[in-house]
Amino acid sequence: MCEKKQDEVSKDWSKLLDHSRSLFVYHAGQRLNSTRYFFAIYGVIFGGYISVLGEEKGGVLWHAALAAIALFGLLVALVYRNLDLRNAELVGVDENAMHFVEMQILNDIDESFEVIEDFPNPSLASRGKDKSVEALLISKKMDSAPFSQNGYTYAAIFGWTFEIAWIVPAIAVACHIFYLAKPLAIQ
């Protein structure tokens, strides 16, 4: 009787874990796909800017065209930046949900497990008579990974990409608008 109840509980937790994992996979994939689309669109905008830049130099129409293309690039970069921030938030929510469900499953399976957050060296975790691991290691920070110590994670690199992507066209827009406003100031 008790085993049947535990099996039902295990199935419920298993369904929750599968659901939280599928949400994580969905949102992480959505973040990667939106970044790919951004690079494709941004490449076309950049190509258009360079194409116009290579044509007849000077003149109000030339600067207006470059300012318009740069402004469009700025708007696209800001939209994708905000979309990426939202996707990053959803990925974090999904990671927390998975962590919670995993902890509940662990507690239901065996109360003798010890949860150690951010264990500094996983190779030191084995203990006991038969050297079996009695600790579940949950590490949000991979201390042994060389790039993570410097903050070079996918999340950080995506964030930097979108920050740089809107700053560059903003500078171009400012330069071209400054040039277009200069004759008006002289009059």
C-alpha cells in the first residue's frame, strides 16, 4: 500500500520534472534562435549601411539615408535586447523550477542524501566505507571551468552582444543627425 502511494508521488514529480525540463529546453532554444535571427537581420542592416556609405559621399540626402538605416538598426537592436532579457529571465525561472523539483524528488527518494550547494571540489565529495557518493552536488557556479571564473558565460556574452549592438548604431545616428543639424545652426 505504501509502495503504491510512493509510486504515484514519484510519477507526479517525474511529470513535473519533465515539464520543467521541457520549458527550460524551449526557452533556451528560443533564446538561441532569437539571437540567430538578430544576427541575420543585423547583418542585412549593416550591409545596407555599408552599401550606402560606399556611394556618393556627402550631401544631406546621403547623411539622411545613413541616419535612417542606423536608426532602424538601433530599433532592431533594442527590440532584440529586450527580447533577450525576457528570454534570459524565463530561462532562469525554468532553472529554479527544475532545481526545486529535483530537490523534492531527492527528499522523497532518500532522506539520507545531503545537498551541498556550490561544493568547491566535486572529486572530494565521495566518502563513506565504500567510497560511494552520499552527497548530491548542485553547482550553480562551475568553479573548475576556466571561462566561468572570468564571467565568460553564454548569458554574459549574449548580454554584451546586445549592449554593443545598440550602442554602435546609436553613435552612427548621433553623428549623422549632428551633421544634418549643423547647417540649420549656421542659418
